[in-house]
Amino acid sequence: MKVLLVDPPSKFLIDEEVFPTLGLLYLSAYLKKFGYDNISLLDLHSNREIPNSLDADVVGFYSNTPQFPDVLKLKEKIKLVNKNKSAVYVIGGPHVSAKPEDATPYFDHVVCGEGERVFLDIVENKATDKTLRYEYMKDIDSVPFPDRDLIDIAGYKYYINGRLAATVVSSRGCPFRCAFCANNAWGKTLRLRSPENIFEEVKLLRDKYGYKAIMFFDDTITVNKKRMYALCDRLKELDIIYRCFIRSDTVDYNILTKMKDSGCVEVGIGIESGSQRILDIVDKGEKVEQHMRAIKMCKDVGIRVKGFLIIGLPGENKESVNETISFLRENKLDDFDMTIFTPYPGSKIYNNKENYDIGFNVNYEDYWYKGKPGCYKSSVFTSTISSDEIVKLRDYIEKEFKKK
């Protein structure tokens, strides 16, 4: 059984060679656990071309929302050069987990949610339905570490304090209910890897690949303080540094001090807006004062803070934008990203547009996670701010406050 995994281009990124797509590497590792070793990955980042000839029995595509239009085109191109004319074509990822109907006319199987067990059944010809969604795995320690040997891992470059860093995901799912979030693939049920399991993966990355820095890509790594304390103890043994994402309401001086002592040099915080009214509208579940306190605590213990903010959320107006500007002026973040709100399929706002002061035009090719400077577009507008004004305000805030 020959399996080909396809990683589509991410044209919306400034640099496509920063982070590998771990989801596909998890699929490969899981298949190999069950004896399927003839697996290859077609990395189409950075304008790489499709080979003139391929030979695969099962072809699996990953797709987020902005990638989806490209994936449809790539599937037809790969089908033309694939020697196996009876091959099975599969798609999974965040976009089709929310809108499987977009993909069902074009693929033999559409995988919604967590993919490992579903994809194994497809490879073993046990799956009969076109759209497949299995219950989430409770024990995610049972999932093998991503198959990083499948790709040119050295070709991906991300640095923390000058050290080349690898990416690790230590949990799946998110228990919070932010209305702008579309956590379609791993769901809202939080499942945590054990500190021992995470330790073994980080140790492997250090000893086998030479990494001495880790980027933890959990939505919120500090959601369970007991686990975080234990993880810090294990990470300290490895003498590495790391960066991670936290929520302001999940940290205090004690846990931040422990994180600093274990190698944490920077955290990212989803601040979203400096306006409490906007935070309440989008069900953020946090107070502006909590963000301010968390930033101060991080600075006090010596951890850098990067803030993630969104402009164009439902109800945005000139007053709320000015509140965000005041927040940035007062809190002196080490760095920040100012993103234009994009309502992704599966989010509460996307699914219930009529309940919010928001308008948006659905054009997946304009849906970006983090766009290129000078090329920003807005697919949203509110009753008082147009799409063009949102772009201008975003650019003004970045120019005014982002450090060179």
C-alpha cells in the first residue's frame, strides 16, 4: 500500500519554511505504528512543483480554509500524473471538519476532526462512508511522535533567542468558548499529554535532531497548572529554552516563575482587544485588567510577552479601536501581531452572523491567518467601520507601535 500525503502551499504566510505541518507527520507515524511503511510526503510550499509522475494507492490532503481553493486544483493535477488510476483521494483538516460539504463532490473520503484512526481505516479499506468523523481519542499519549524523518526537517527554520527551534503540541482541544475561534479538527474537549510523554519527545528532538529550543503550539499550555508544574520539572532537566501560548486567567506569579526557571523565555497571549465591550461580545471570558496583570507578571519574572490582537471583531467601532491603541500605549508589549478578523467556518460568529454587528464576504482565497505586509485585505465590516477603514487602522497601529 503506497500512501502519499500532500502538504499544500500556504501563500498567505510571509515565509512558508518556518513550521512543518505536524498533522500530516502524525498521520505517517500512526500508519507506521500499524506496519504501513510505504509513505511519502509531497511538500508544495514555496512554489515547489508536482512531479511529472507519481504512484500512490491513497492520496491524503491537508487543508485549512485559505488553502482549500488550491487543494481542489492540486487534487486534479495529482490525479493526472498518478499512475494508479483507481487511487483513493482523501481530505482532512480544519476547513472540511467544519464544512465537509465543500469537499464531498471532489474526494472519495472527507475526514472530519481527528484523523489518525480514520485514515488508518481508509488505508485498510475498512471505511465505507464518504464523510467520516470518529470520537476523539482520550489517551493521546498512545499516539506516536510526529514522523519528522518524513520531511527535510532541517529545511524549516524558526529561531528562539538565536537557537533553531522545533514545534511540539502537548495537548489537543480547547475548553474555552471564544466566538471567533473555529477549533474544528481537535474540538473543544481538552486532552492532555502527560509530562513524561512530552519530556520524551523533547528529549528525542534534542538528542536526535540537535534542537535546544521548543515552540509549544498548544492553544493554552497553562490550562492545567498541576501538569504545567510537573512539565516544568521535566523540561528543566533538558536544559532547553521554549516559547508557548497562555491565557491571562491561567497564570500567576508562582507558575510563571516556575516556567522561567524551566527555560521559558517568551509567551504569547491572546489579548484580542483593549475594549472590554468587544471581549464580552466575543465570549473571551477574560477582563482587560487580567491581560494587564498577566503582562506585568511576565515582565516581573523576566519572560517576554507577545500579544495577539484582532481588529474588526463584531461591534468594532472607533471607540473600541482607540481603547486598543490605549492598551498598546500603556502596556509596552515586547511584540504583537495585529490581525484582521476573519470569520472561519465552524466558529460561533460564522455560524450565527445574524446575532452580531458584523458583515462579511466569503472568499476563501482572501482568508488569511497571518498575511503579508502591504497585501492585507478585510473580508469584514461593522455598522460603523468599513472594510477599507479596518485595513487602514490595522496598518496605522502596526506602524505606530510595532518595534522595528
